Amino acid sequence: MPIKSPAFQFYVENFIVGTKHFTAEQVGGYILLLCEQWDKGGLPDNDKELLRISRMKIKSLEEVKKKLKKSKKDSLLRNTRLEKERQKKYSWKKKSSLAGIKSGISRRNKKKEIEPTLNQPSDLVEPNTNSSSSISSSPLGVKETPQFSNGRKPIIPTKDKVLEIFRNQGGGVDMAEAFFNKHESTGWYFNGSPIINFVNLVPTFIRIWHENDKNKKADIPAGPPLKRL
């Protein structure tokens, strides 16, 4: 059975060069034979049938048949170039199908590997600048309750590890303790999602900590004016 496809590549320049010695009748008949071959997979080695398919006269058919070759396997006539195009199309469809399958698998795997938004730096993760007290609520004042997300569990660091990361990124001990206590109080969950890599949260935590410090200093009222002696 032929590899079914509704169309084949038609190379105009090659066709014109290869049929420049054909009459208009032969060109039309040749195209009909090529279409029949593409659709059925081959042509019968029978002049009567070929004349019916091509709608040519016997003299015109004799010249066109030179473009066809008889197969030893099934005794059908075929244009060799057209069969090469069939194989090229089949190979392309097969590769495209495999690529589609691989792409689908890759997308599913990436979807599984994507960590919750908590693992990316976010301005919503605001530190508590009150020494090392535990932070048990979000910036909106809503308590964060641990929930499981797709059965995944958080990767909980030690306090020493948190302190090491904060020092490496220019943070202080008080920042590290506030950060650790905040997430320890929620079981290292945020908005129902487990914290997989706390390191991504540290830069934003430090930045907002410093911003809060600046705002506090700006809010301190000025002292009374100095009296002249």
C-alpha cells in the first residue's frame, strides 16, 4: 500500500526541463499518470489502462512511458523521482511525529520541574525588621498556613546554612534569624506552596529589610532647635 498523502512536491523548473520535448497532450497525460501513481502507489503495465488514465493516444503514450520504470517486486510502473519524493515526505512526517512526541514529553517534564512561584525572588516576601522575632503572617496580615502542593515537601535548611547564605550576600545575623524564624513558623510553606530553594528569596529579603530601615530613619522626628548661649 502506498503512503497516503494528499499532495506531493512539484518542482516546476525540473518538470519543464524534463518535459520540454513533450507535446501539450503528453504533458497533460504525464501529469495524470503521476497523480495516479501518487494516489494508488503504482501504475498498471497495461497500455489500455494507461491510455484510459492519461487520456492520450497510443503514439503519445509511447514517449511518456519512457519516464516510467517497471518494478521487479510487483510489476507496476513507477516514476522513480516521484517515489523518492514519497519517501522524503514519509521521512519528514515520521521525524515530525517523533519531534512532537519528544516535545510533549519535554513540556510535561518541565511542568513537573517548575517550582512554585515562591522559589523566585518576590517583593511580597517582606522581612520583619524587629530583631529575631518570629514572623507568622504575610505582608497582607493573613497567617500563612502550611498546605501540601502536589504532594511535594519543602527542603528545610538549618539555621547555620541560612546564616551562611545571608553573610555571603551581605546580610546580617539579625536578618538571617528573622528570615529563619518566619519560615520556620510556617513549616517552610508560603501560600500553600513548599519552599524548595530558600536561597532565591534571600536577595529580596535583604533589599526590603534595608528599605524598611531607611523608612524608619526618615520617620524619626527632628529634635528641638538649639538655644543660643
